[in-house]
Amino acid sequence: MKRDKQNQRSDLPAQIAKAIRDSILEGHLTADDRLPSESDLAETFEVSRPTVREALKRLAAQSLIRTERGAFGGAFVRRLSYGEAQAQHATTSTLLLSINEVDFKVACEARYAMEKSCTALAAQRRSADDLAAVRAEIHRQSQPELSDEAFCASDVALHRALVDAASNPILSYQLAGAVEAMQPLMNMITFSARSRGHIVQLHTRLADAIEARDATGADAVLAELERYTLELGERFIAARQSNA
């Protein structure tokens, strides 16, 4: 019983941080709102100010609040940008896939299914800058001196540019994890066996379809990319099992 009470006391900062986090998620506190002072929070939660301070540190580490000094300072609900959210989402997805064993076919299926969800919007809304970004990566991939690592990075950048061409920040956020986590995973397995020339050809056809506002054609190219990736992955996995 004594140990339970000690655990409850040590968890107080986490409990307070969760209560404030819930208030933010439920909309009771919105972006740029100022939180009550440390003394007011200490009184509300019936704890010491150091305990409140620890809870606020945890919220700041989660990018949920920011602190400012001065007469008009204090703790404020942080306004999170889509760019920051995408980076966090991609990092979390990468960790999830690297820590947990994910079937290659499952990852491939999910990654292409999600990208296909934005091709219609990308074909409809793409700008000249979007097309220029995609064409620049295709040109980069065509360079014979490009390293395998740089080719894979360019592959990721190209697909991110296609996703961003949909001009939907929520869709871009959701797909950040798919492209920046699953695409490198698939590249790592297939890059030694795949034909760069064939990949460049498929990417060129994909860019042509998006430029022509041909969503059906873009989907067809993505389907070819998926089949090619699966074929290479299955060949790689079979060879590794045979060597084992």
C-alpha cells in the first residue's frame, strides 16, 4: 500500500500533464491560450509548484506548450505547424516499422494504396512548381554517378512532391509516414536488384500523367511500380532464405 501511494505521488506530474493535454485535445484550451500560472495550477491540483513545473516540462517536450519570460510571459498552448507534425509523424512511423517486424508485402500494399488516394487531386491541382520538383528528381535519378543512398533519397523526395501536389495539408501529413518511413524500407530491400533505368522510366510516365491531369494513367503507373517493387522484394526475400 505504501509503495502504491509513492507511485501515485511520483506520477503526479504525468497526471497533471495528461489533464492539461486532454483540455487541449478537447478544445477547452486552444492555440495561443495562456495556461493558468504555476501557483494557480498548484492550487487547482493540490500539489507543489515544482510538481507543476515538471508537468509543464513534459508538455513542452511533447510540443504542446511554449513558455515565455517577462511580465506578460507564462505557458501558452503551442500552435503546431503542419511541417512539424509531418516530421513527427514520419519519425514515429519510421520507429514503428524499425522496431516491429513488418511484412514487406503488407508495407508495400499500404504505401501504394495511400499514395493512390491522392493522385486524382494531384492531377487536378498540380502547379508548375510541383511538376518542376518531380522532374528535377527524375533528372537527378538519371545521373549515372548518383550513389545508391542518394538515389533512394531522391525516390522519397519525388513521391513526397507528388503527394504535396494534391495541395491538401492533411493528406500530406497522413502520407508523410507512408512515404518517408515505408519507401526507405522498401528501397533498402530492393535497391540492389532493381533497374534504375526502369524506375526512371516509370517515374517519367507518372510525371507525364500528372502533367496531363490523367489520374487514371497515374494510378496505372503506381500499380506497375507496386508490382515491380513486390516482385523485387519477393525475389530478395527468397534469396535470403535460400542463403540462410
